[in-house]
Amino acid sequence: MRSLEFGEQDLDYQPSVPVCALRVDVEAREREIPVHEHRSGQLVIALRGAVSCDVPGALWMVPPQAGVWIPGGIPHSNHGTANAVIYYLFVAPGAAPLPTRCCTLRLSPMLSEMIQHLAGLPPSYASGDPTDRLARVLLDQLCEMPVEELSLPMPQDARLRRISRAITAEPSNRRTQSDWAAELGMSERTLNRLCTTQTGLSFGRWRRQLHMILALRDLSAGATVQQVSYDLGYESPSAFITIFKKAFGKPPATYISDRWRAGD
């Protein structure tokens, strides 16, 4: 199996075949790949731990039993949690009628196993040989996977990006909207209007959804509900559970266990 360290230049690999897969191991600390792009489309899967993908206008979360699809030519950066095991599936342009926009694809257990198996095979293969036949069945199955929306609209305005970076780096930061407005030298009304224009959400709602994306990332990486609730600055786990259930329709422990169970 070809196993790479997270962030190696090999991640810019452009396949000469319809599809190829790579396994990537994250070191014992969180890592982030700087903004880059591929000619090929890329599916990002976290077999262990969690990974998020930042693309223009949105932050995508890779939950259990799913992958984030990034079409070719779209700049993006990936953030992996410590000790994560990630698989990248590269799909050559025109190889399959996959979505032309970023999205989350729910993966069947069979497709997940096929991707892992392909990652253990040589990256080049001849047309019509066993690996080629596997790759084409894999692409057929990938095109049938249902689309999920697990993203947060991200602002392009530098001032709002500064806030998003600060919250992502320190999720328990509980500075109020008034505090942020004062730091940016604007009124609360101006800050809220700017956020609504950039993301379609009020500042308060956008910040809550950012917290939920971060919560999903950490829960997927194995953190407990209690740990995540305090990391996000909630006064109690019950308060966090209430907000999470409103966002995803289930309590956090049930949501994560249901997703993992779907892959059994």
C-alpha cells in the first residue's frame, strides 16, 4: 500500500488513469495542507479521525461514512486531526459524470472498501485489466451515492475571515458580537449586515453553525460529548446537546453512532 504523510507533494498527483486512490496518514498532531488545486476531481475520506475542507465560499466537514467531493480546478485546503487516516480518490477529468460543485457524498460500505482496496494497488494500470475493471465499477458506484449538505458558508471578506480563523483556533472564545464589532472598528449592525451579505446568515447564526461544524469534526475524531461541549465554551453538555440536535436532528452521540453503524 502506498501510504503518504499528510502534506507531501505527492498529494498534487495527477492520474494518467481514470481513477486512483491514495492513503494518507496524519502525524500525532493536527496538520493542514495549504491552498492548492488539482486538474483531477478529488474525493476526501476520513477512515479514522476527521478532516475538513476549506473551499472558496464554504467549509466542508468530512463525517463518518462520507466523503467531500471537490471538482478539479477548485482551490482548497484540507485540515486533518491528529492521527487521522485519510484516503484521497483522484478522478480524471471526464472519467465520470460527477457533480460539478463541491458536495458531501454518503458512501456505502462496499464503495468504502473498494476505495481502500484500490489504494493498495499500483497507481497505474492497463485498460481492461482487473484493476481497470475495479476502477470502472467504483466510478459507477460513486456516481450513485446520495448527496448530503454538510457545509458552512464562509465569508470572503478579510475581516470576517479573521473572526472565523480566531473561532476555529479557539472555539471556546465567547467574545460577543459587540466585542467583535468593536475590534473590527464597526457597529454591531454593520457587522451583522456584512455577515448576512457574505454568508446569507446573521452573525449569531453563522457563529453557531461554525461551532456545529467544529463539533462534528471533533466528535468524528473520537472526542466525547462532554469534552466537545466544554471546548466550545458551553456551560453544560445539555446546552450543547440541545443546539446540536436542532442543527442535525439527533443528539450528538446518536448522530455519530448512527453514521458509524451505517458502515458496519
